[in-house]
Amino acid sequence: MTGFFTMTTRNISRFWEWGRKIIGVGRNYPDHTNKLNFPTLTEPLLFLKPTSAYIREGSPILVPRYTDNVHHEVELGVVIGKGGTAIAQSAAMEHVAGYALGLDMTAFGPLHESRAKGLPWTLAKAFNTSCPISDFIPKDRIPDPGNLNLWLKVNDQLRQSACTSDMRFSVPYLISYISDFITLEEGDLILTGTPDGLSPVQENDELEAGIENIVTIRFRVDKEKS
């Protein structure tokens, strides 16, 4: 049975101010995972970011003190508008309020170490400023989240470009799967995975990313001060 909570009067267009969690999806684009020789997933790979990871345009992405190896990952974000547990895939889109373009900034040194030791990815994924996001995109502006062109440039050089039709697990599937294990709440953000083309960023780099004909975001990279 699908469980759900009533939508509140909070301003969903500013979900980053009061939403309670960010749920990331790893290895959701086959081209990216095949290039890295990862095994094929039969279920989504999930991780969490705290909402303290959010930053908005005008604030810099800060490379944390403990690493110099941070990579960009451009992703479609799904903003939950109606919470629920055990949401049926057929009803999943009823729980979507809208979308956002997000960057899942990842510290690859700690990520490689965590993978090798079988440890959590927290230091790799959850650091401050690791989730730059766009303005809220109302649901009616994206009638089909499974057919969007995403792109990212570093210093005006194209690094990532793909269509969400390439995703291994669709938005409705992800919502249904996640809600079986983690109760989804209004204001939550699901980052749906990144395509091939990840590369490291350096201090003073300029990142620009977009969803074709819908939104563009720009962020500068800085180094966290000691």
C-alpha cells in the first residue's frame, strides 16, 4: 500500500531552505559505469548528502582542506512535493513537485579510499558546498524527465553531455525504489546520477551547466581556507 503525507504550505520553490535530505544515485548512466569497468547494477546504488551541502549561485564551490581532487558531476534533481513510503511506480510522478539542476561535487581521493576499504562515502560526498543547485523548476516545465539533455562546461570547455533517456533507472523507478527503504518527505531532493565525462576542478575554475532550453547555472571554484 502506498503511504503519503499531505502537502504543506511551505514554499516548495525554496526547498533547499527547509528540505530534510538529499538522496544521491550512483552509477546510473551505463556509459560512465562501463568506462570504469564497474559491474552492472541490478538495483540503484544510493548515498546521502546533508542539506548543509546546498549552495546557490553567487557562492563558490569550496574544495575541502583534506583533498585536492574534486570532480564535477552534473545531474537532474527531482524535488519531492508529496512524501510517502512504498510508493508504487505507477503513482510515483504524483509525488514530484518539480526539478532542479544539481552538481554532485565529489572528492575522489576519499572516494577511492572508501571503496577500497569498504567504508562509507561520507567525506567524498557530504562536504560543505558539495551540492550546488539551480532555481526550482516547476513540474509543468519538464513534461518528460526521461528525455532531457544535460551538459556541463569547465572554463567554457564541454566536459559532460548526455540525455536522461540514457539512465539505467528512470525517475518513477527511483522514487518507488527509494521509498521502499527511506521515507520520502516534502522538500527532499533526489540526484539521479551523472553521465560520463567527470574531470577534476581547480581553484578559480568556472563551471557552467544546463538543461537544454530550461536552465543554466554558473559556479566558481575556490579552496577552503585552513
